[in-house]
Amino acid sequence: MKLWKKVYLFTLVILTLGVNLGVSGIVYFTYEQMLQSEKERCQAEYVIMQQNVSANIAEMEQSILLNTEYFGRFITAYSSYFEADTMLIGIVGEQIVVGEASGATDQEFSTEDKIAASQDFVLEDLPKEDGIFVEKEDKTTIYIAQVLDEDHENYRIVMRRTLDSFDETWATLQPLYLIGGIILSLGVSLALALAVRLLLKPLDQLEAAAKEVQQENWSARVHIKGDNELAQLGKQFNAMAGSVEENILKLEQQSQQKQELIDNLAHEMNTPITSIGGFADYMRISQLSKEEQEECLDFIIRENHRLKEISSTLLSMAQMEQEEGFFTVFSLKQLCSRIEELYTKQFHEKNIAFDMECKVLEMYGNEVLIESLLRNLITNAGRALSDREQGRIDVAIYKEDESLKMRVSDNGCGIEKEHLEQIFEPFYRVDKARSRENGGSGLGLPFCKKIVESHNGTISVESEPGQGTTFMISFTIS
Amino acid sequence: MAHILVVEDDLAIRELVKRNLQMVGHTCCCVADGKGLTELVDREKFDLIILDVMLPGLSGFELIQELQDIPVIFVTAKGALEDKLKGLALGAEDYIVKPFEVLELIARVGVVLKRYGRNEALVQIEDIEIDLKQHRVTKGGADVNLTPQEFRLLEVLIQNKNLALSRDQLLNLAWDYDYEGETKTVDVHIRKLRQKLGLENYIKTVSKFGYRLELKSGEEYETLEKGVPVYASYLNLRG
């Protein structure tokens, strides 16, 4: 199932990337937003503080001389107004005055002490320039530094706030986001897997069905519900399998028919072969009277004739395989007069009245095969009349409506109803003994039927035992 | 000899089999299908039935079921293994496939008859008595000493009486299959038989072909009490 894995992995990677990027984006955005609001908050406080300090200092300057120490207390006092993690640092010239929010004390600390005490900043770390700075090394710290005002340029106020709670909040949020991201990714991958599997399940069905067909189970089909491409493919597959099944069955049937024909043929030929060889042997090794010898020779000649019939019909049938398709427009009239000539003499000798009437000039078909067709039927008619006194054979060829019709009728012994169905089957004989004596091969009518069918025609027979038989052939003229 | 029924729908084959069987001394009755078979079999006592499988109406395979105690040989064009097996399983003694040689049929008929003890056991030619069961030959009452091979040759000639057999055929029928000698031995043995039994008038040479044992039933001669057919040369008949 490599396809579904590919589809899956591809989609999964994209989705996961997307999800995680999204989550990261949100996380980053949130962070920046939070930081920004902290900054703004500090800034706001700073501004207020700065203005106040500025005002106070201006006030104080009027009254007393401001010095560092005083300034320090001043700063400390301010610090106490802020949150615990805020430190105010005043820088006068080069001296630093630190005010801590956490511990506004009355104690007198020297500046250096104060610096030493609050060791969480280093002088060098203090912003050299004015502005808002964010340090993210250990703890997130905001520094805001600015000159007090234009009148006191040697005073700089630096506000430092360590965002402990911010850091804390963030420390909790971050893993949360991470876990959330992972769970989301897993959830997505699972859901995706299911979705892909479900969608592509029909492919499994198709594969299984195709395998069945390959293993010669021709009736295998798929049942894919829905309307989508896979369902369409399923329908098409079923149609294909149906066609395969039909054709295979047809071929099997044809092959079986051929086999039956061959089997029957072998049987039919074996018998005359046995007889001919047998009688020849018998004559060789026995002392026979002249009369007996003649009897044996009669048998040999008759059986040989039978063999010839079978052989020639077979040849014609084989020829037909080649001729099939060789259609031309030929003169029916000429063909008929030729056939008439052929048969007139022998029928005259047998006292059979023979009449052939052809009203159609031309025909589109295979001349050789049509000739075989007519001759077979006429010969059969002749055989049916072998007992008759006043035998009659009529052949009529004419057009009726949209078809070309041929009729061959005789007033011979006729065929019983129960046999009419089967006379077109190879080797079917109504009366074996008789037809063999008369030289029938059993293949004449099946051959005729084949010829008629290859010309897109139909052949039918009507018969009345003792009265006669009529064969009707009808070709549709295109 | 035996009374054999031939059931075969093809006229030529029927005639062929009948004439050959008659030539070797059997009597035949022929029918073209299985109609009234049971009645016929009850009426006439047959020693053997030769039965075609593909018959109009009931097939040979179906008919054999009603012929339980008479040996049956199937003769047919259906030569597939399954058909043979079926035929034999239904109780037939043998199964011959067309096309076949008539000599083969005769030989197989002989084998089956022997199996059922219905073949010729005793044959008498003038004053020679041949006991095929005991492998004894007497002439004028006295034992004649024949080698096994000579006896075998004599037996083959009797079984195929009136049919000319080529030297090769005699070799095949009377000698073991791995005999690699020439047909000269046939001539030698024939000479011996003629000499020892005085059968010059009966064992005839067929020029350029082989030999034939001519035995025609003599109506003028009575059969012995044992029901043994007596043969006499037609020369003797005239005289």
C-alpha cells in the first residue's frame, strides 16, 4: 500500500508542520504581546514617575541643594511605590543611586553598599543610552533609561523591572503549549490515518477482485458505494469483468463444441477405416468364393465413399474458415444454371424431375460457399427420393420484401418432427443405416447452416413424413 | 465352437466381424441395436457377446448391466482411458478400440472363451485328436511327441483356422515376444508338424504370404460324443 503511505506521510508532514508552526506562531505572538504589555506598563509607570521626579526635583532645588544621598532617599521612596521586582536606579554624573522597591529603608547605605547589596545588576549592564531595553538572559528584565529632563541632564533615571511573574507565567505556559502541540499533532496524524485508510479502502477491494479474476474466478465483482472516482472505477471494473466472463464462457463453449466435433469425427472416420482395412485383410487371408469376394469389395467401395464424403466436407469447412469474409457480387443466375446442368443428368437417370428457378440476377456473398450450400441441399433431396417413383425436386430463388430467399423442396420420405430440431447438429442422423448406405457424412446440414449464418441468413425446415421436405433460406439484403 | 452374438449398428463392421468369426469356426448372430436383447439372450445360448458402445437407443454401457453371466467384449471407437475403465468396471472381459485388426479380435475372443472354458478343448482331424487343455496329441490312438513350441504353433493354427497367417504373424502369436530369431524357424516348425502328424493336406502354404490350416466342418461326418467338431479336408469329402 505504498500509495496510501505516501499520501498519508505527505499530508501528515504538511499538517504537522502547519499545526506546529501555527502553534509556535501563536506562542511567539502571545509572548511578544505579553512582553509588550509589560513594557507599556513599565513605560507608563516610568513616565509618571519621571514627571513626578522631575517636578519634585525642581521643587527641591529651589529649597535645598540636592546631593546624592538625598537623591538616594528620594529614589527609594519612589521605589516603594512600585512592585517588588522594580528597582529604580538614579545616575547622577557617575554616581549611581539605587532605590529598591523591596526594601525602602531608612538606613543609610552608601552607594557602594547599595550596589554591593543588590548584586543583581552590573554597572556595565546598565543601558548607556536612553530607551527601553529588554534583557532575557536569566530572568526577563526591562530597563527603561532616560535623562530626567532637559534641565537636569546629568540625572538619568533607570527603571529596572524583573518580570518574575511574567517568567513564571511563561514557564508554565510554554510546556503547556508544547504538550498541546504534540497532542494536536498526534490527534491529527491519527485522524488522517483513518481518513486516508477509509477513502482508499475501495482500492483493496479492487485489488482483491482483480486477483480473483486472475485466478479464473470469472464472477468476482466489487461493490463500491458512492459516486466518486473510485466508485466509477468499481463500476467500470465490474463491466470489464462481466465482459471477460462472457467471452471466456463463449470461448469455452466454442472450444467444447469443436472438441465434440472432433470426437464425433474421429468416431465417424474410424468405422469406415476399420471396415476397409478389415475387409481387405479378410480377403487376403481367407479363401473366398467369387461371390463372397465381390460382396467384400462392395463393402470396401462403399465405406471408402463414405470416407471421401466426410473428408471433402471437412475440407470445405476448413476452406470456409479461409473463405469467410471473401464476399463479392457474383452472378446467381450463372451459378444456378451451372448447378442445374450438373444435376440434370443424374436425376434424369433416377427418374427424378428436377426444376431450378432463379429470379435473382446477382448476390453479394461467397460464391464457392453458396454453391456448396445449394449442392448439399439438392443432394440431400436426391437421397430422400431414393425410394420414390415419381420423385420431384424444386429449387426456387427469389426476392421477397427485403430479403433474398432460397427454397429447396422434395417430395421424398420426409423427416419426423422430433428430429427436425437436431438435423443441423454434426453427425446427427435420422436413420443411420440408410444414410450411410446413401453416402451421407452427417456433416452436410451443419455445414449448410454455417454457410447461411456467415451470410447473415437463417435456415429453416418443414417436413411431413411420407410427403416431403422443404428447406427455406432467407438472407437479409443490406 | 462358440456361439457368439454381435451387437453393432454399423453394417460393414457387423458383416466383417461375423465373417471372420465364422471363418475360424464360430457361429454368429448379429443385431444392430439392443432392442429385445434380453429375450434374445434368454432364447439362444450365447458363449460370448461382442458389444458396441455407441448404439442407437440404449448404449453398450447400459446394456451390459442386463447381461450378467455372459462374457462381453466391448468394441468401440470411444478409446479414452475413462471409457475403457468404465467398460471394464462394468464387468466386460475386454475392451477393443476401433480401428482394430481382426486377428486381434479373434485372439481376444479366444482368450475370453478359454477363460470361461468355452473354447475348443478337443479338436479332431481325421484320426488325430488334439487335446488343447491337456496339451496332448494322439494319432490313431498313439501319443505323438510334440515339443512345446510345436504344440503352441499347432494351437495357433487351430485357433485361426482357415485364415492365412504370415510368417511374422505366426512368429508373434506362437513365439515369445522376446524371440529375436528369424521367421525361418516358422518354416522349420511347420515342416515338423506336417511330418509328425501327416497334416500335409491341411497345413497349406499360401505362396508369398504364409500358412493356413484348412479345416472345414464335414457335415457327412458325425461328431463324437464329446461334441467335438470333426474336420475333414474337403479332398476327403469328395473322395
